[in-house]
Amino acid sequence: MIKNMCPIDRMIKKTVALALGVLILTGQVAGTLAIVLGLLAVILLATSAVSTCPLYLPLRISTRKADEGKK
């Protein structure tokens, strides 16, 4: 799988996922919205873990530098 996320992009997605998790666990959101936000948080964590965002592929977006990871 082609990696298309830079470390900053990954950090932002992890931070948003953590914030969503905190909102759910503290009871700030509940019901269907909590389920949807929970799924979004899991997706954000999964994409940041593998450094690939499937939505970036058809749009040909890459936040990763060409020489990144070749050290």
C-alpha cells in the first residue's frame, strides 16, 4: 500500500481521534452520534497507523514528501 501521509498529518488525525474518544467516554455525546464519532475515531487511528489515507488515493493527494522514509 502506498504511504501518503506525513507525520504531521498522522499526528493531527491521532489528536482528533483522541478528542472524539474523550467526548464519547465523558458522556458529552451519546446515542447515534457517539457511534458515528466512535467509528470515525477508529478510522482515523487506523489510517494514521498505516500512514495511508484511502480518500487521498483517488484524489491523488499526498502530504508525504518524496524523500521521506528513505533514510
